[in-house]
Amino acid sequence: QTLSRERAWANIPKQQAPFAPPSEGMDGAKEVDLVYDMMIIALQSDMTRVISYRQPVASVIKSIGISLSPHTLSHYGSSGESRMASEQRDKKIMELYAGFIDRLKRTKDLHGQSLFDNAIVNYGSNLKTGHGTQDVPAILTGGGAKNIRKGEHNILPEENTSLGKYWLTLLQEAGVKTDKFNYDDKNLLEHLA
């Protein structure tokens, strides 16, 4: 049954991309923009409703003239050069992300609504000035998470809050019927609503 469903889906005409194929040797920033465009097309055409994307940090920093490695930038400590390069990287990555959000706002879905208005868009990292999964930054936007306040900086009151609680909250906001994510069975709505 699954195979016949996949064959039927393969024969459905797909939307054509509104841009030319990428050129060879594309730099990191252009690569990220292209992937963001493909994500928008996939969402707009309802080919998927969930996307996970890990930006190619090494090629992005190379495309803006930084010669340090991504790992070096994650451990800049008190090094002025590394810290400045880390800030340049963060600025470029946030510019690319902001462009993606703007395109989500301009693009209509199959029902004529903004993709942004119905999306839950999370941007996060496990890097600060080192590695870890506690007290990490997450940027949440989009109208799909209806019960979560947006547009503000929230610091959770519980020290070392598990990232699983955050993911559980987003899954439940997306309509996934689950009471648990990994080891976590409590969401964060009491702190984010």
C-alpha cells in the first residue's frame, strides 16, 4: 500500500522552481539563500510540513572573508580577533535568517495565507562561547505557535532547563498529540504563554 501511494505521488505534477539552477562553486551565503528558497517552495506546495536544516557555517564564514574555523569561533574566550569574527558570523547568519523570515511573510500558501502566519520557525544553536545543551539560545517566530508569546526575550526561571521541554512545547503547539519528548513530560507553556 505504501509503495502504491508513493508511485501515485511521484506522478503528480510538481511546481517548477521560479529560479534557475544554482551555479557551480556557490559560496556559503548564496547556498543558504538557495536552501531557504527551496524550503519555501516545499512548504508553499505542501510537499512537506516539517523541515530541519543545519546551516553550513564553514562555507558561510569563508564567503564573508573569515579564515578561522567554525570550531575556533565557538571558543573565542578573550581573543579579540576570534570574538570579532564570531560577531561577523552571527551578523551574517542573522541577516540570512531575517531574509528567510521576510520571504515567509511575503509567500502565500495554497489557501492564500502567508506561510509565516501558519509556521512555527525555530532557530537555535548549542554554541555560546563553548559547547553545551543548557542555557542555549533559541529564536522562535511564526504564527503557528498560537499560545506562545513572541517578540520578547525570555529567560526560564529553572536553571538548566532541558531542551526537551522546549521541543515538547513546540510539538504540542504544532498539534502533535504527545505527552513526552525524550525524557521530558512537561512543556514550558506556563513560562511562555
